[in-house]
Amino acid sequence: MKIYYGMGSGLRQNLDFNDFKSLPIPIPPAEEQYAIVKYVRHVERKIGAAIQVKRQLVTLLAAQKRAIVHQAVTGGLAPSVEFKEAGVPWVET
């Protein structure tokens, strides 16, 4: 009964548990319930597929990011620039 008090103020403050207890609850016919379930499952599949596509895209973008960072670290930001000898043997190997 106290759960309703946490939902805010207004009309609910003027209703007590007996009022809520006697409220009718509409229940659609079984055929309509099945149609609702079918629709929700259809939408759920579409959302699941969209999430899978986004996860694949995130994976590809992470791989692209790693490739760009690797290229920048090993080859520099401008690939057309020629490298100079460092003069340090362990750097050139």
C-alpha cells in the first residue's frame, strides 16, 4: 500500500488502498494478447539485429583506430615524408 506514496503527489494522496483495490484492470482477449506478443517479439528481433550491426561497427572502428595509431607511430603522420637516419643503432633495427 505504501508503494503508491512514493509515486508523487496529487490525486494519489486522495485515494486509499481500497480505491486502488477496486479499480478494474482491462485485460485484452487472448487473440489480441497473442498479436501484441508477436509484435513485441518482431520489434525485439529488429532491435537485436540493429544492436548486432552497431557492435560490429564498433569493432571495425576500433580496428581502424588501432591501424591509424600504428601507422602514425611506425610511419609518421605524413607518409610522403622521408625518414632520416637516427644515428642510433638500436633505433634503426
